[in-house]
Amino acid sequence: MAVRLFEDKEHANSYWKYRISPSEELIDKVLQFHRSNKNSANDLAVDVGCGSGQGTLLLAPHFTRVVGIDISPAQLEMGRKHVNVSNISYRESPAEELPFKDGSVDLVTTMSAFHWFDHSRFLQEAHRVLKPHGCLAVLNYTMDMELSYGDCSETLNHICKEFYAALHPFRSPCLGSCPFELYKKTYDSLQYPVKKRQDIFWVRKPVPVSGYIGMVETFSTYQTLLKKDPEEARRLSQDTEQRLLRAMGVTSSETEVIVGIKYFYFLACKPAND
């Protein structure tokens, strides 16, 4: 059964504001794999579990039409509000019931959302809607992001690990002990002869300290704590922010650090005879 999260309007707004999208270099890896099949086309890409559309936007220059799919009206509202690109549209739909005809989609992506789906049903739907030679791209990242700033990076990451550890008890069972294992297991079981897996792909971007804290606050673990004990959740994030600033020797939370996000992904091409 799929899980419904990220549906509160305030949370959706924070999701748009703070979530870091995949890098263009990472999207290029997906596109290179897609184009490596000489029979591939670029008519329609579908981004499933698109949230507020940061990843969806990166597909727009490469396809005639891009459709972002999500189960959350609040997330889709953010996408429509902030992404004004003529060839992007959004539709509300479960990942397991995609509103497309059989064999009509060139690329199906899901970026940091697959673990919330009914895995087998989503994979069946992706297979159904993909054209022969169409591509499935499943991306995610680990929670243990790394911060870099001057000569205090080691101290910053020690603080971050304590932040993550405090949130770990609120981790959803859908994530398992390590989401990477779910993705690896899914990849290994996928009966597509042409497929590729990348276990580590670093995306590094400059982000204000406040933006890093805001991003962690959008995670399901923090949101679960926030609902259970709002005072403790806010104390934890404020304390973490102040500890980071002291370690950096600065006072402004708008001071930028380099945030390193460890992505992993798998790509697969639907056979021509399926």
C-alpha cells in the first residue's frame, strides 16, 4: 500500500523552498542512458512522486511534454505556482494507477519517492505505460548529507550526525534500516536485460545554514517528531543551527556551506518485445 505524506500546505511550501533538486549532471546520466538506445524517443516524460516539481523542471528542456504526477494536491499546487514552463503539466494520481495509455511514455522517473510506493504495483504500471525501448529511472539519496566550510567540516559533520541520530527513532518503516537496500533489491529483481546501477553519485551545492536546516525539517522523520512534540522538534533544529554557526565562527544563518548529497540510482530499458 502506498503511503500518503507531504500533503500539508505549509510543509509543501517548505518542500519547494528547501529541497535540493538533482544536479543537471545527474539528470544527464539518466538522459545518456535513455539516448544510448537508438530507438528511444523524447516525446513524453513522466515524473512520478514529483512533489513540488524541482526534478520535473530539469526534464523539460529534453522532452516535448513532461507530466509531473503526485498524490498530494498541496505539492502539485506548489509546482503549478512556481514552475511556469509551457511543456510541463501536473496531474494528481497514485503512482500505482498512472493515467496514461499502454506504451505511451518514453521516460518514467521517480526521484526520492519510490520507497513510499507500493513497489511491485508501481513497477507494473511503469512497465505498462512505457514504450518499447522506454526508460525507467529510479533515484534517491541518503540522509547523511555532508557539510563543508573552511577547516571545520569534520566538526560540522559530527553535529549533523547527532542531528540525524536524534531523528532516527521517528523513521518510517517504509524506509527500512537502509533505503539503499530496497533499491538494490529492486534492481536485482528487475527482469530487464539492459539496466545500470550507480551506488554513489555526489551532488554538491552551496546552501545557507538556514537552508540546510530547512531541508532536514522537510524530511519525514522531522515531520513525525514535529507532530508528536512540536516544542522538542523546534528546540532540536534551533540548537543544531546554533551549534553549526558557533563551529563556523559566524553569527548569520545565511552564511553558505557546501552541502554534499549522496545520490544513488538505477536505470532500466524496457525490452522491445514486452
